Amino acid sequence: MSNENLSDVPMLQLSGIDKQFLGVPALSGVALRLRAGEIHALLGQNGAGKSTLIKVLTGVYPADGGEMRLAGQPIRPSSPLDAQRMGISTVYQEVNLCPNLSVAENIFAGRYPRRGLAQGLRIDWAAVHRGARALLARLDVDIDVTQLLSSYSVAVQQMVAIARALGLSSRVLILDEPTSSLDDEEVKSLFAVLRRLRGEGLAILFVTHFLNQVYAVSDRITVLRNGAWVGEWPTGDLGPQALISAMVGREFAAQASGHAELPPIGEAAPALLQVEGLGQRGQLQPIDLRVRAGEVLGLAGLLGSGRTELARLLFGLAKPDQGRLRIDGIVVELASPADAVKHGLALCPEERKTDGIVAELSLRENIALALQARRGVRNTLSRAEQTALAERFVKALGIKTASVDTPIGLLSGGNQQKAVLARWLAIEPRLLILDEPTRGIDVAAKQEIMEEILRLARGGTAVLFISSEMIEVVRVSHRIAVLRDRRKVGELPGGSSEDAVYELIAADA
């Protein structure tokens, strides 16, 4: 995969890059070397500093320290437009073009060829269309450039964004999660284009969470962890296990995991929920899964593996385009979360502040939300009933608050998470989906939530437990389903080690 004729002087070199927000370091001494004719993968877990580094590089944020050089010359972009003028272009996961303009207009926006007196009277549309077709032809894309951008797929829109970068005479192309919404064939087409551009001498920085794609297309890898530079390697010199070790911050080593005492589940027990080939194009490959009453099924995988996408399908927040979902053996279609709740499902979402709590409402009102929604507008909970409900769960879950009428936005993250959990426990779900329930909360609150998961299982509630903290997954799970690159790659029995999970993630990556 490596290119031997790379320039001795990197096209882009960052050294000692620092960035702080309110005194908290986001980047500390980060380095990066990107060479012409190279595809360089930038990797790290959530919070590693990848997005912040890109924003510093493209002028969204000023660096607090360090040096940036482009083709050997010092640079300090003051804005994304300034970075573009220097030859640094970025294509984001969410294509930031104008869907209400044509393909050609998007490619040449802000720099239309003109003709007529003083070179400013009229746009030369023939030149615009001719130039757009020529740029897309370099990418092996043949489309009608006069059509609205919105009439084309995400994959084509990304090609248009790359064509725009080429039209800007970019020397550095940054691709931030470009494959997250693409299917396998679209990914192959994109990679063919990237290899062609690499051959033309473009320096490409490729940010992704998909390990198999790293090995399919990149020449070199840089890993960040907790805002710091971990290392740089030729891709062929860093195997998947070593890569994951660099990302998570420890070597693979056999160790005891301190597994919790789980209630026994008979292998012959029927599935409460079962999915067969359930998937959604561009989001999740077809997956088989089953969860039994009283079972904690761990869902393990690195960021971007498809865990949240599966949770959204199971709760009716997204609609599958293939496969079946069964509850108690009967095929059901969940058109909305309301349908999921009617069938006894509940979801504590990953993004607590945006998708979980209603910050302006009180703790009491937040806890009562799901039960009130299930009862309907004609059967409202009285204030006294809401108060009794909230006080019961404040005591049961150890929620720390001066009053159940305190605005939930004033509570700590751990207490907000317990309140979201209480909301769903109030409807006595048969299956509780927990997506990152311990993220951003203190150690004591984590322990209390983990104990509540075990209590629910002992009471017969099925739990689908999703967490980036692998030690939590292996500790409380009867079984562990392992995902990578938005597909299920295997299952492990309860009592497995963290290493066993990481090895399965890394296998054949």
C-alpha cells in the first residue's frame, strides 16, 4: 500500500499543537505529517481530539501553541475560507454544500467564470458547466451538472464536494468520516477515486472509525488519545490489535475482569425479542440478534460500529429496509417509538442532554413523561401522582436533589442519567435499551446504575446494554454481541475478558 516516492518535505506538518477551552486542554502537543501522494488515516476514540485538530487546521479555532507548515512554509489559517485559499479543503460527513443549487453551481460557487466587459457583467454558464463536467470526469463521475445537487445520492454529493476541492487547486484534502452514510459499493467507488487522486500527488487526510477501511486504503496512520499524539506508523507495520491498543491506551493482556454475579438464564428460554437480518442501507448491515427475559445482552464495539444505529432501529426511531423483528415470536413493525413502548420496549438514549432530558422541566415532570405519554392526554397524571412517582424513584435510585420540583438541568450528569432511567422504569418495560448509560458521570453514579441493571435482570427485565467502556460490558453481560464496521462480527459468552472482545473486533479487520 505504501508509496516509495514521497517527498522528503511533508506537504503538511503540524508540531506541538495545543488548544484549550476554558482552561481545559483539548489538544496537547499534537503532531501530524501528511505527505504529497499519501492517504493518511487519523484515528482515535471519541474525545481523542480529531475534530478539534481539523478545526484548528482549517481555521475554525486558533491554535494556542505549536506550528503548522504547508509545503515547508509557516501557516496560520484564520478561517475555513482562508484555509481553502491556501489549498486545504475539507469534505465532511454531512456534505456542506447547497442542495438548492445545481451541481455546477456548487462546484464553482464564489468563483464563477465571467465574460463580457470588465469581466464582471455576466456569468459564463457554458464555462461553468464545461468546467464542472471536466472536474467530475477526473473522478470518473458522469452526471447532469445542471441538475439540483439534492437530486443525487449522498455518495454523488460527496464526489461533488471533492470536485469542488479539486477546482480550488487544493493540495491537502481532509475527509472527515466520508463513508459513514455509504454502502459497500459506494465505499469501493470512493476508494478508487482516492487512489487516483493519491496517484496525482494530492495529500489526503482520512478520518474514520472503520478499521477495515483503514487497512484497505491508507498508507500511514496517526493515532490520537485524550487530545495527545500517540504515534505514527506505516499502515503495514501496525496490525489491528496494536492499533486498538494504541487507541484505548493499554496492551492486550489476560486479566480478571471482576464479573458480576448474574441471575441464571436457561439456554432453552424463549426469546423476548429477536431480529433476523435486520438492517438499514448505509447505517447497519443485516444483523441477527435475540434477547431473553431476565438477560443482559452486551453490545460491544468501537465508536462507529453500529451500536446506536441498532438501538434506533429497535426502538422505532429509524425504519429498517430489510429483515424482521419479532416480539414473543410474533413479527411486529415499529413505525415509531410509541409503537415500541406499546410492545414493552424502552430506550435511554446516548445523548442525554439533547435526546434524554427536557432541561426546562422539573425532575418530577421529566420522570413522569413516558408514563403520561402512554396514558394519553385524556388520562393525565395529577401533580400529586407525579410527585409520588418521582419521590419513589428518587429514593430507589438515590437521585440527589433538593426537591422533585428542581429543574432537571440543574442536576449533575449522573443524577440526570438516573432520572432518564427512572422515566422508563416507571412504565415497567419488558426490554430496556441502555445506550451509553454511564457516559460522563462519576464513579459512584456508574456503580449505582450498574447495580440497577443487575436488579432489573433479576426481576425478569431484558436489558440491551451498550457502552464504550468495555470493562462495564464484560462485567454485567450474560452474552456479548460484538459489532465492527456496522455489522455483527460474532458473539462471546458471559465471563469473557476485555481482551477477547478486542481480539474479535480486530480479527480480519
